Amino acid sequence: MTTSRHGGESERLAPVIPLFGEADAAVTAPAVSEVDADIAAAWHPTWTDDRAETTWDDETAAVLADAEAALMKRLRTRSLSEREASTFLRERELVDGAIEEVLDRLRGLGYLDDAALAEQLVHSGVERKGQGRALLAQSLAKRGIPRDVIDAALDELPDDEADRALEFARQKARTMRDLDRDTALRRLSGQLARRGYGSTALSAARQALDELGRPVRRAPAGAVRFEEEPATGAFPRG
């Protein structure tokens, strides 16, 4: 007989017969006299050297349970990266080991998946916000997603950044009819750059303004507007 941790007595575990032939010598159960009784009682002959789950004291276990429940509630309303989830747990004063235990459990349940989150954010950034690669990468990095995961998500995008930049520029150029060309070009290329289009910003802005028409200043009021380009492709003379 062995004494349990609760003060009672429990019978010694009967030996377990391996399902697939003889137990390998490397995973033979250690003698009870050589290890702590609790570890021996928890040991299974099909296990190898996997680390046993940590047993926390009552206070830590209670804090861990509350923090995990709060994190699950947050995840039901907003997807989080692993780093964001880790920060959330750390703010609840969990120790590193307890944090990793919770993260590992939520990874296994599919609640934490940086690759899936990166794909979701890239799709949203492109389709809803018209963002370019540079801004997408910056946005994902701010969420704590690892660089290799960001690169993998961006690699899935089609090679159409110049086309998307031009489409965005065409939409914005229509609001700049009353600006002279230099001002319109400066503002439009700046908007494109802030959207993350970088090297394509200036060329897209120029093309969009060229397609819309050139600014014509009319005296005496000094108002500036864009005139639509004639069908012949020639601009009217001043």
C-alpha cells in the first residue's frame, strides 16, 4: 500500500500489459523505490520522456483558471496573436510556465493561430482598406505576428500591387479636381505612400491624374479644376 497526497491509502497500481508486444527497455516503468510515489503512480509505460504537466499550488491554479477564462472571453470577440494573448495573461500576473501552459492548450484547441490571423488581416487590409504590402507588413508586426509568418501571408498575394495602387489613385484623384497639378500630385502620392504602396505611389498618382485630365486655372477667380481629357487625346489650348 502507498499513502496518497490526501492522507488516505491507495492500492499499488497493477502492472500494465503492453498492447503491442514487449515493452521497450527504454520505456520500462521505473521502480517505485527510485522515484517519488506520485510520479510513479502517474507514469504510463507507453509514455517516453514527455514532460509531465505542471502541478500548481491552489492560489496559482485559481489565478490561472480565471486568466484563461478571461482570455477565452476576449477571443470570442476578437482574434489575438500569440504575443497579444501572452501579454494579456502576463497582465494578470501569471508566471511564465503558467502562461505557456495556457497558450499551448489554446493552440491545440485552435483558438490561437498566427498563420490564420495573418491571412485574415491581409485579406481585410487588401479588400476593405486598399492597403499595400508595406503597410500590411507593418500592421501585422504591430499585432506581434512573427516576421516569417508575415512573409508567408504576403507571399500568397497576387502580384498586382501596381494595379491596386492605380485603382486607389483613380478613386482619390476625382476629389482633387480643384487643385493645381503639383498640389494634387503631392497629396495623391502622399496618400498612396501612407497606404503602403511605396515605390509605386508616385507613378500611380501621375497616371491617375493624367487619365483624369490636367488642371486648368481660370482667371480672374483663380479657381482650379481638372478638365476631362477630350476623346482625341489632345488637351484644349490655353
